[in-house]
Amino acid sequence: MDKEVLEVVLKKLAKESSVASIVDVEAVPALPKGENYSSTILRVSANVVLGNGRMAKKSFIMKQLVTEGKGGELMKEYNVARQETHVYTVILKQMSYLMEEFEDTDEPLWCNFVHYDPELSYILLEDLKASGYSCVPRQESLDLDHAILALRGLGRFHGMAKVLEQRGIISNDNKPNELFNDFKLIRCFPYAGILNVSKAIKSWGPDWEEASNKLKIPFEPFAEMWRSMGKAPTDTEFIVLNHGDCWSNNIMFKYDFQNRPIIVKFLDFQNPTYNTSCMDVTNLLYLGIKPTVRRSNYKILLETYHDSLVRSLDKFGFTGTKPTLKEITASMKRLEVIGLTNFTAFYAGLVGLSTEHVNIEKLLTTNGEEGFNEDVIREPGMIEKLGPDILDFVERYIPTFH
């Protein structure tokens, strides 16, 4: 075909499908109350006229970052909107180029970025729901099929990030993650969460009295443990850019005609950090996956992640040393205390029926004294979900804090 003719055809095609004008716009809440704490999520729908004259509907997600109160101060201090924008406009864009370079025809692991307004602190993104994606309901967590697909996606993301780092496109700044470094944040969130569980499980009956008392740990040794876990040993572990907030509500899936998950995408890249790749895996296993699935399939889940990571490193031309399954397993063992801490402190709130498990504003203003809702832990079924891991945590790790 003649080059000039093809150029005209392609330009005409692009013009026909592009937006010529907007007729009207509507914004409505995209998530129920209690599904997101750091942003107001709106679904923005626009009726538009295309270049060919046809009417069409475009849908976007608008993330309006919290800017008021102590929570807003925290969001502004750590520039989470700008961080997420940087991930979309620089890192994920470079991953797209990497996929093109190696003719990777798999779906990208992220949605399309549209716009960022630094003055109003909002980000406009593609609406994945309009393309057939959905989240697993928060109260359910991921089953084995969803967990395997998510871990394969996570391995692919880490693999591409490591290749970009090796090429010098993104840099490992080695800055400590403030969630693991700031004593106030440690006291207000994981530590306060543990003390909240200590109080609440008394309602489970006399058999839980001993565990309740043991969970009343002193702050100083707990904080030192937490801070030490944020510093990965770079000489023995696979350090890479982490998603930073990898759990079920930040993952969307598309399904086949038999309702099996076949494509995964990750959301909320507002807390990217450099650490061992197992930090993301730990967060997903302990905060995003059904506890029974994690306990029964732990080895399979790690093997799934490791296989995807190594395949991705190979596919995209990584020339450095790749981690062995034994090394990944050792990293996960080191981080087990973080997984059990997060699970004990937060999991009930993530899967509970209540939409008011945590009040971030109150936690920050009371230095962690108030802000968690004990009633969530008293909901039916919580003993079965939380109990085995709380007892494991109490037996193996709590003694180190006293």
C-alpha cells in the first residue's frame, strides 16, 4: 500500500473516533462508603460528539485526594497525588514501551492515565469498569484462582520494573518508606491496630483472655522491629520498585464466559517504594487473600509468583542475577512478622461488614488512642477468619516484644 494513502486513512480513522465536543458531564460516587480512605472516588460520565458526528459516552475515574484535616496534611506531606502521577506518566509509560519493544501482547497491568491537576489534587484515569473489569467484593478477599492471577501479574510488574532500573530509566533512591520509618505513623496505625485487637478479642470468650493480654505489647520494641523490617538487606534480597499498597481492593479483574478471572490490573500506585519484592507479596498474601487459601496453598502461591518473576526477567532481557525460589522463600520468612502484624491489626477492617472500621483523622489527632472500631472484630465469623493467625502471631512473635 502506498505510504501517503495509508497516512491519510489512519488520520481519518483517528479523527472519526476522537472527541469533537462534549455535550454534558456528570460525576457520581464510584465507591460505597468505607471502600477508600485516602481519596474521594468519582465516576465522571460525559456524553460526547465524535469526529464522525456520532454520539458516544466516555467514562473516567476521578480520584480527589483528601486535603482537609490531619489526614489531608499527611497526603500533602507525602505528595501521594504527585507520586501516583509520576508512576503513571513515567514508569508505567516506560513499561508500555518495554512491552512494545519485546512484542509482549499481554494486557498492560494498569489503566490509562488521563490528567492530573496539582492545584485541585485530583487525578483522572480510565474507568476500567466501563471495559468490563471489576473488583472482588471487599468482604470476600481473593480465592485461589484470583490470587494466582494477581501474583502472576505482580511478578510481571516487578520483572519489568527491574529491567527499567537496570537500564537506568528508573532509579532506586533507597529512601526509607515513611510508613516504616515515622514513629507517629507506626504508633497510630499498626501499633494502635494491635492494641485494638487486644481489647476486642476479649469478647470472643475466656479462651482468648491470654492472647488478649499478650497482645498488650510495649511500643518501643515493636517500633524498632517495624523500622528494621523496612530496611531490606540489599546484599541478599531482590530489591525492586514495589506497588506499595497491594491488596484486593486495589486489583481489578476481567472474566471469561465461565466467570473465570483471565486478566488482572492494579490500581492506586500512590505509595511506590523500593524494597524486597516480597514486601508486595507479603501485603497481598496477608491482606488480600482469603486466610484459608493462604494457609492451605502458601507454597503454590510463592512458586506462582517466583515463576512469573523469573519468566518476566527473562522475557524483557534482564542480565543480572535472578532470585531463586529458595531466596524468595527466605525473604518471605523474614517478613512473616510484618504479614502477621498487618493481618492482626487490619484484616478485620478490610473484610468486615462495617463501613466505619477506621477513622484516620481520629487516629492521627489522638496519637492512636482512638480511631479503630472494635465492633468489627465482634462480627460473626471473625474468630474463624482471624483466630489461627492471631494465635500464631502471639505464640511465635509476641514474646520478642516483651
